[in-house]
Amino acid sequence: MTTQNDLIARSNRLGAEPHLTTYAGGNTSAKGTETDPVTGEQVELLWVKGSGGDLGTLTASGLAVLRIDRMRALVNVYPGVEREDEMVAAFDYCLHGTGGAAPSIDTAMHGLVDAAHVDHLHPDAGIAIATAKDGEKLTTKIFGDKVVWVPWRRPGFQLGLDIAAIKAANPQAIGCILGGHGITAWADTSAQCEKNSRWIIDTAQAYLDAKGAKAPFGKPRAKFAALPAEERRAKAAALAPTIRGLASHDRPMVGHFTDDARVLDFIASTKAPALAELGTSCPDHFLRTKVKPMLLDLPAGASVEASIQRLKELHEKYRADYTAYYTKHATAESPAMRGADPLIVLVPGVGMFSFGANKQTARVAGEFYLNAINVMRGAESVSTYTPIGDAEKFRIEYWALEEAKLQRMPKPKSHATRVAFVTGAASGIGKAIATRLAAEGACVVIADLDLAKAQAAAAELGSTDVAIGVQVNVTDQAQIERGIQDAVLAFGGIDIVVNNAGLSLSKPLLDTTEADWDLQHDVMAKGSFLVSKVAARVLIDQGMGGDVIYISSKNSVFAGPNNIAYSATKADQAHQVRLLAVELGEHGVKVNGINPDGVVRGSGIFASGWGANRAATYGVAEDDLGKFYAQRTILKREVLPEHVANAVAVLTGPDLSHTTGLHIPVDAGVAAAFLR
């Protein structure tokens, strides 16, 4: 398996360096021989990165393995360029063995080229030459006869035939520049193939660095220059909910924000409007960014209100333009339009907002548009940026093969595209809620008084594409606003707010001090009010509806002993649910509550002394408190944090879309706490 292992190692090295290729972009291959387990004879095989994989993380399961003799025999039945899409299905008849990935559209390029090792990559420097108006002349000037120009052709069987013919006609060549697209390199050994790929990319970059104009985007526009860091992030947070709502007009999206200096410089440049309108060129770029971004045409100093108004106007124009683009190029066989909203939104002085079906997709879309900016910079520095035309972009964007790939994707989880902000979520019930929502596909913000614990809890759920931890004291509105801002900048907005932060002191009336009363009301009654108030502005600005959940308590309706301050503040929270359900309903925001009881195991409140107090009140050992609570319930079952999390998942999921103002008991049945 040396051939396969060498290919994986080479692929991982190439995929680990962003300047060599984009995430999930390009593919690599190797040819070699193995013993056929059926005949016992040696058979020549092709190992090639399969459809949808990423070079940087490629493993053996991400490779498609094909018989070379059968694959090359397809040339004899090739029906011509007008029917070349049929050849992808034919690759299935060339597969060797079981398992592995589905062959990609680029398989022909790797199988038909007469070289043991082939790399096809999407480096910024290479695409800059590929999208230059005089790219063919530049290719000869930069590389001599070692690299050959290939005019634009959509990826497929014919492109594989073209490159195979070019290699055969140019035995001195080590690779080619694919017009409007990327590069391909080849060699007899894996090491030499990687060396050739790197040489092509490094040589292109060296030429751009040495010969490129110093200001390829023209003079900077002073009024569009980057705002100071703190000011631009504040403005980004103020604009983000509205922008996310616009980008989610057709389907909900998760957002990502970056204020990378290269993005800010591009937006501020004289050429930015014209270049943005031209759109991207490499298929890997525009499949993730749409054919062009939406660019706000107001200066950096424009007010948030003016910016929002103009963004809404530009959004209508963008949708009309995209619909016209679809209508112009669609045929009777074209898939239905997938949505007319932008995936990239550029705001002068502020940065770039990118969107996708999940955080990773949104982040990668932004990374791809940054790649496109690098490409435009390189092409403009030595020539004129000339991407492929809209007709060709449409052929790829609405390609039947691309549609089939999308249809093969797994069904989204119940909370996909939703962003949850959970207070007191570093432990106990809050952590269980965050864990459950993340498992259902939501992005989660762990808000907690202890930043280190919040970040540790977030890390347990996955990368920052899944969860982040923020420090929030819910009694401090400024901290809440910062936490909400962090959430909005991380994921584009908020859809679910869970007021879970709490504490309790178990004392009879005469022992309850004013400080005891104030502390509990500040954290739970006031804290829930403040969090809901700050988050509601985001929910309203998004225009996407949403959910607010209060983790109240059985004690909000049950009159227990020695519990005046805690029960009173829980009753306050319970009525906030009813009040906000009425007030926020017109914005599509549902507000519901959950009344747990006896959550001893894993509960931060019980571990902090509340458990000992309640055990003393009821005359049982603290270790037996959970069992005691279970035995007094109708179902005789102990309540765990996960049971509360289950209720949150149901209330915020798709099955209770018409339910608001409800309190759900999660107490195993306490008749005295039945809601009347």
C-alpha cells in the first residue's frame, strides 16, 4: 500500500498550506499496481481523491480506487462533450474493490493523463494567472515551455482528454495553467509531482511579487477606510442581525464575520465596486460564495440606521439581479433556483459577513472570497482580471452533477442553522442544555460567570464552529451586551435564548436577609429580564422569529417551606414568560418556560449548599436527597439535567412551532405543582 500511503501524505501536506490550495479544493492521484484478489494477477489501479473530500484531512476512505484499463477504455464509448456528464456514472463500472469515496468529476483528468502522479490545485497565485486577460501570454512568459496554457473548459471528461493530449504534445512540460480555474501538475514519482506543483505556484507568486503593480486595486477611498477596531466591531455587531435576516430570506443561514485587513483594504479601494460586480471565477469559489457579493455603497462613517436602510434596498436589487441571471441562463432541465440571497456581504470600514448552512460552511465561504480577493489582486497587478462569463458560471452552479451532490447530503438535524445563547451553561442544567442543542445541530454560546469554565465547556462540544464560551454576569447589562455581541459576531445572530443562570439560598422568612432577597432577584428575575431585553433586539432585527426559554422551577407555583426568596423570584420568572410571550409574539418569537424539580445530580445549585439545606429541611441525608425527591413524585423517577435539556430541545424544535406562553413541568409529577 506504499503508493496509497505516499499519495495521502502528499495530499495532506499540500492541503495543509492555504497558499497551495483551498479547503476541499483540488484533487490528487497516484497510479500503481496491486494483486487482483480474484485472478491473482497484477492489475494497474488509480487512487484519486473522491468527491467532496479535503486534501488536508484526506484518509484512505476518501479515495476512489479505479481500474486503469477499464477507465481508459471509456474513451472508446465517450459520446462527446455534449453528453460528457454521463461519464461520471460510467466511473462506477471502473471501481476496484468495495468502499472508498465516489469518483469526482475530475477523475478523467487523473486517469487519462499519462503520468503516475497528478495534482490538481486551486492556488491563489495560479488562479491569478488563469484569470488574467492575457493569461496565455503570461504563462509562456513566466514558465517558458515547462507549463502549458489550457483554455477554459468546464471540468469533465473532455478536459481530461484535452490535458492528456497537451501532455503528450509537450513532453517537456510538468503541468498546465487551466484558464479561469487553477493548475495541474504531473510527474513519475510522488515527490517530484509535489515538487512540480510547488514550483508552479511559487514561480507564479514570485512573478506577481516582482512584476505586479503596487496598487492593483487603484487608490484607496479615504471615506471607505477601515474604522478603528473597537468601533468597527461594534458597528458589525449592530448590523449583523439585519444582514443575517436578509441573507436568510429564502432559507435560514448561519453567519461568520471577519475584519481581515486584506478584506478592508479591498472594500476601500477604487476598483472594489467594479471587481465585486465581476464576481469570482474558480468553480470552487463561486459555488461557495455565489457569483458575486453584495457590497454596501455607503462610506464607513454612515450611521447604523442609514446602513440598514441601504442594505435592505441593495438586497432587493441583489435578489432581482440574481433572479434575472437564473432566468436568462436556465433551461427546462435546470434545477430550481436555490435562493436569491447573497452569501457574501461587504461593508466599508467594517468587514465581510459570509453565510452558510452551518458555521463551518459560512466561515469557509468567507475564506473563499478572501481567496478571490487575492486572485483579483494578482490578476490586476499584472494584467486585467477577467473571470469566466456568467453563462459558464451558471452551467456549473446549476450543473446536474452539482445538484445530485447536494441531494446526497444528509438531512439537516432539527436545530441546524440555529444559534443558542445559554446562560449559566458551564455546568449542571445549563451544560446539559448546551450539549443537547449542539447535538441537534445548533451553534451554542456558553455564557457563564466563569470564563475559563465557559470556554472549557464549549471546547467539549467541538471547535469554535460549534460552540464558544463567553463571560457574562447576568446582573450586569454591559457584560450581557458584550456577550451577545460576541455571539452575533461568531455566528451572525441568535435564535434561542435560554435563561438558566441561577442560585438559591434556602432560608425561612425570619432568617432571610435583604441581601439574600436582592441577590436572588438580581441573578434570576433581573438577570433574565436583562438577557431577554438585550437578546430581543437581535431577534427582532433579524426578523427570523426565535425562542426564549426560562428555566423556572416547580417552586414558581408550589408553596414550599423555608424558600421565600427563591420561590418568589422563580414566580417572577414564570410571569415574565407570559408577559414576553404576548409582547414578542408579533415578531414571531416564542417564549416558554420549564419547571424542573429535584435536579440534584449534576446541579450547580444543589452542589453549592442548597442541597444540604433542603436535605436538612426534609430530614434526610444529602446523599439521599435525589431518591427522596423521586419517591415523592407520581412517577417515582429522579429528574436529571438531561431531562430538562430534552424539554428545551422539544420546545425549540420544529414540532412545537405554534406553542408560546407555556410552562412544561419536568418534575416526574408533583401534584401540588400542577398548573391550573
